[in-house]
Amino acid sequence: MFSDKKNKDSMEPTNSQNRINEGTQLKGDVVSNGFFRIDGSIEGNISKPSKVVLGKTGSIKGKLVCEEADIEGRFEGNLNVSGTLTLKATAHIEGEVIVGKLSVEPGATFNATCTMHGTPKAKAPIEEISTPESLKSKNHFFDRSQRSQKAKAEQQN
């Protein structure tokens, strides 16, 4: 009934975080299910991490597929984020971006084509606004021609 076992399926950043430190350079493809903190540089493809944090000194050149991403550094290539992509003020993005949601701080450089995935909501048909009969009348107060004619008549009298 009571157990000391913790749920191993939860993806807490402290439990399963992968870290590429500043000064580290990787070339090749990386596949993981855990969180990533990148302060070094990666040239290649990264796929399936639940969240990626690209630090100020970090850079990725290649393809990144993940659930969430916070970017402070430099990214060049194809970026596919199913959840929210957050670009900090120091971020520099170039390439093609596909996101669920996008958050950009002032100062970030975003030179990319961007597509937001998800189905577009069906647009409701635009209802035609019906004009009340009182406005259709030629003798209505808001009719400009009627007002101008009335003003001329008053001036002549």
C-alpha cells in the first residue's frame, strides 16, 4: 500500500536532464526522451526530447524535433516544436519553423518561415447586417443629403 517507489515515467528536468556544456561540440544525431540543456554546439539532428533549453552560448545547426523549446542561443535549420517555442531576447533563429505556439521576446532575431500546426478553426459564416427600416427611409436624421438640403433651406430663409 505504501511504497518508497517514485513514478519513473514522470519527466522531471532534474531526474533525466541531458546537458551539453559550453565548449562541447557534438556532430551527429541525438535521440532521447529526456530534457536537454545545451550550452555547447551540436551539428546534426536532435529528436524526441520532451524539452530543449538552448542557452546563450549554445548553438544547433540541423534539425530539432521536440515538445517544448526555450531558445536563448543560435539555431539554424529545421525546428519542429509540438508545444510552445519560447524565444528569449538573445535568440537567433534561421530556417524553417513549425510550432504549436510561439512566444517571442523583444530583441530576438527570427529569420524563418513559420507554420503553426493544428487544424484551423472553421470560420463562422459572416452574417449580413440587416438595416432597420427606420434607417432605410429617405427622411432619416442620419441621411447626409437630407441634412445638407435642410441646412441650405434654413440659410435661404
